[in-house]
Amino acid sequence: MKSLKIAASHAVAPLLSTSRDVVGLDSTDFTDVAAVVLSVADTRSGILALLKRTGFNLPVFVYLQSGERCDAPVSGTLTGTSQEFLALETAALAYEENLLPPFFDTLTQYVEMQNSTFACPGHQHGEFFKKHPAGRQFYDFFGENVFRADMCNADVKLGDLLIHEGSAKHAQKFAAKVFHADKTYFVLNGTSAANKVVTNALLTQGDLVLFDRNNHKSNHHGALIQAGATPVYLEAARNPFGFIGGIDERCFDEAYLRELIAEVAPSRAQEARPFRLAVIQLGTYDGTIYNARQVVDKIGHLCDYILFDSAWVGYEQFIPMMADCSPLLLDLNENDPGIFVTQSVHKQQAGFSQTSQIHKKDNHIRGQARFCPHKRLNNAFMLHASTSPFYPLFAALDVNAKIHEGESGKRLWAECVALGIEARKAIIANCHMIKPFIPDTVAGRPWQDHPTDAIARERRFFSFEPGAAWHGFAGYAREQYFVDPCKLLLTTPGIDAETGEYSDFGVPAAILANYLRENGIVPEKADLNSILFLLTPAESAQKMAHLVAMLARFEQHIEDDTPLADVLPTICQKYPVRYKGYTLRQLCQEMHNLYVSFDVKALQRAMFRKAELPQVVMNPQQANVEYIRGNVELVRLSEAEGRVAAEGALPYPPGVLCVVPGEVWGGAALRYFLALEEGVNLLPGFSPELQGVYSQTDPDGIKRLYGYMLRE
């Protein structure tokens, strides 16, 4: 590894005797240095407070000249003697040696050994790739180290990632400490796999699982299809803009839950603790954050375990406003449920794609029959883990934990929250159609008029107050949910916020999303009249200002009714006949009219309400068995009323099943997919990704959606 530098003020830099590169205080963010040298005057400039705020715990020395003295709390002083410079180098070296977390540290040392390998992978440190021009381009693009770090587990120096030995074990123990878990498991194929590991370790056929209908499809796969558990569904909210909300407050009532159990397993309705597992989204895709303490207090005594799927959060314990919602910070006793938390580190933390982690917090029930021991969980872990892991993914999880350790993690997220607040204020100031999804006023003052630091401290600025018109969600209790400050949620015209009804003209968010992508900005998701941007400590003020400027420019295009070819050239070039002569407002109006004609916002909401949930006629696992056996037929959705789904159906994103295998097609879900079918034909270029249903072009040239149904 390259040696870190010394940061020094211009006044003392020429006086230093060191083999390291020296960089000025104004030319570093202190991530590339191993020590800092200041003048006495520097100690009075505020630099010491800045260094403390980084959370990096850098050694700081003060260079004394001409009888100067220093009373500041520093690591040491220098006057120019060789012994003092040796002390500086010793401190810098110690900082370097303790900087890297366990696995990444071992990995870097191993790579530097440059061993000769006759084991897999066959590219042999990239040498195979370099034997061909295309391979050489591939190698040069990624760089040498990624190929050297891609190695075989035949060499035991890095420990074992499957049975958790050596530096791999130390890395996961370190992450558990940082995230306040009893045990942590690094997962290299996403939270889809992490959820399956947990559900496969806990559930079997006949077990009852309390199941958030908002759950990601991976929970259906693991709990229902693979494990064969019996679901008790909790209805969830959608608002008119298309945002995914939380579970109604009344659904956490014990008497109500026992009524639901009686509908699917009457003999178990009065058991003291009927649910083997509850699977709840700690944060929805659209940033509705649950209060974990409330969830545990309401339903914990009914559940052996609760899995908080935290794919879309994981950073909440590092943000004071959010911290008391973290399941991992709860004080639990022997009567509480065991807790699992799965986190998609790659979504908003510092990880490569597919990096995820499972946190286990259940020492408080150790010794009880319901306790899931490590060996049982690891058995499920090995069912889903590759025996050929990609070590850079594992190292990224290790480094992510190090980044979040101590004050540095809190500082990084505090800066992210503040930047997101400033971005919302800038959008309010510069845009009048596109609006941040936040309360209009708080304590009688416009949201944006409150100081940023106050907004960052107090959850009331993001809270879903029951009945408030701005958010459009019904069925919430006070302090039950709030908006994740690190999800920049915006609404577009088309919905009257006061009534929740359609307005005459609208701007579907899909059109805005396409415009932004045309201009080099990639939003996370757009649905109906809502659009989502993920905020992380990676953001900068310049990046956010560019986004705000592009939003304002889009609004100007709406007002000017700019020709569509100038706004969305890629779509117009791909479908020249369909959109010939179109203007932007014309396209917006057509898509808005489509939403209105099907009342898509109402369909989307109804799909997740108990009254409209599809009828269950078969366990999802059994329906999947029939699908694998081929006892199915492909049926046009327009003819699927009353047919039993063999395959789960969903739009992606968000990856939430609308119809589960074994459920009957019909009602709101069927009408919703037929609305999507109409959109596919009417508005080419704006088709959503659909899974579990298939688009086929009929002889008349019309695209129809089909799905696999059980044979009658």
C-alpha cells in the first residue's frame, strides 16, 4: 500500500524532516494523511476542532519556534530534533497500521506477496486476459489490483468466508461491534440472498409468518416458496402520488392479528406466541421509516423473531434523529423476540453492488427453544453462498464498517442530512411544479424557513402527522412513521394534495425521469407522480445544485411547451412515427389521461388493502411446485379473471409482489396490470419492467400481457 502523507501548514512544512510527501492543510481532506503538523498559530485557527470533527483520530503535532509554547491537547511537539521527527514517523506509522479493518488489511498484505498461483480463478491475476486484445482492454479498464485480489479460497491465509474463520471472522465481529449486533454475517449476493438465509433458517412448512404486504419479493421467495410457511398478511399503504407507505396502525392490534390467524389457521389463533417470524420493512423503498421500538412493543410478544428488512436503510443508527428507530439499538429482554436485520450495504452505504449483511441480535433469548443458534443459521447461509466468493466484495463490507466506526460515520451522515435539507430548500426556491415531499409548514412557519440544523435534529420536520393532507396516507398513528431524510422524494403535478384527486393537467414522473437521464442524471425510481433520489455521504453541493438546475429547466420546458424532440430526443428517435410533431405538454397530458382513465392511483392503493388482496387458494410453495412440474398454461391477462397464479407478478422497481403464487387473478391487481398493458401500447418508450408476466405481440400488432396460471 502507498504510504500516507503528512499534512502541514505552509509555515512549518519546510522545517520537516520526513521521507513522506508533505501536503498543505488547504490541499487535503485528511483522508490521505497519517499525521498533521501545525504551527502554534494554527492551533488557534479552529483547525483542531475540524480535525476532531472528522473522527479520523489523526496524530497531531505542533512545531514550536523561538521559545513558543503550546497548551493545546496534541500528540506531541516538534522543535527540529531527529528524535522528535522519529516520534512523528512512529505516530504516523502506527496510524497507518491501525487504519485498515481486519480483512482488507490482510487482503492488501496478501496481494503484495505476489504469490505464484496454480489455483482458480483461471485468469491467474489477470494474465489470461492480457493474452488477447479484448482481454487487455478489460484488464486495463479495471486495473491490476482487482485481478490480484480475485483469488481462490485454496489459500487459507485470508480465512474462510463460509465457516467464518480467520480474518473473515474478525471482519464480521468488527462489523457486529460497529452496528451493535450480537453477530454479523457478510452476504455477497445481495439482500435478496440475505433475506432467504434468515427465512430459510427460521421457517418450515406450517409455520406462521406475519408478513408485510410491502415486502420485497425475496421475502416471498425465502419464507413462502422455499420454506413453505403460511403467511398472515398485513395490509400496507400507498398514497395518490404513488409513494409506498407503511402498515396501518390498527394492523398491529393483537385482537386483530388473532382474527387474521383464525382465517388461515383457526387452531392456532389463541396460541401465546403464534408467529415463528414477522417480516417487516424497517424502511420502504420510498423512505417511510418505521419505529422499531413501537413494532416490538406491539407485536413482539406474539413472535419468536422479527426480521426487519432494512435493505433501504441501515444507516439510521448513525443519524441522531433516526437512531431510536433502529432495531439494533433496542434494549431487549428474555420476553422479547429475537431480532434479525438485513441491510443492502450497496444501496446507500459504502459497498459494491450485491454487498449485504445480516445482523443477529438474539443473545437475550439464548437457551430458549425458539433460539436460532449460529450453526443453524450458517447452514442456511451456506445454502445460498457461493464457494467461490469475490474477495473485493467482502473487503468492501469490511471497509464499510470501518468508515462507520465512531464519530466519522456520524459526521458523514450528518453532512448528508444537511445537504439534503439544503437541496429541498433550493428546490422550493427555484421550482413551483416539482415539490419536495415534506410538510408545507411546521409550527406555523414554512418548512424551508426553519434553520437547517434544527430540521436535521428534530423528526417533526419529516413526521407523517395523522390526517395531514400533504402526505395523503391514511391509517397512521402519531409518531408511527416519518420520511427518511436521506431519500429525496419529489412530487410532480397531477394530484391535488388537499383532496388526493387528479387535476386536469399532470406531469407523470416517468417523463421527468427520462428527461433527467437524457441529461446525465440518474434517479433511483419514478412512479406515477413521484420520483426518488437516494442521498449518501458521496453527494456534494455542486452535484445537488446541478440537479436543482435541471429540475428548474424541465419546468421551463413544460411552460414553453417545448417540442418533444428537443426534450426527449432518444425516445423520439426510437419511435419517430409515434411522437412526430409532439410537444412535451402533449405527451404529459396523454400519459396523465391514461392514469385518470384507469384511476391508477386508486388501483395501486387497493392492491395492498385487505379488502382487495387476491384470494388465496393454495400455499405459494405448492403453487410453485405445480409451476415447476409444468401443470400450467400461459393465459392472456385480459382472460385471466378467476385463474390461479403459478408465478408471482410485479413491476420492477419496486420489486413488491402484487399477485403471489397460489392467489387468484382479479380485482384491483388485474385491472392494474391491464392499465400497464394499455400504457405499453399507447406510450412506447415508457414501458415498466414487469416480472412474472410476459409481453407478447399478437398478430394484430398489439402487445398483450400473459401470465402462467395453474391448469384447471
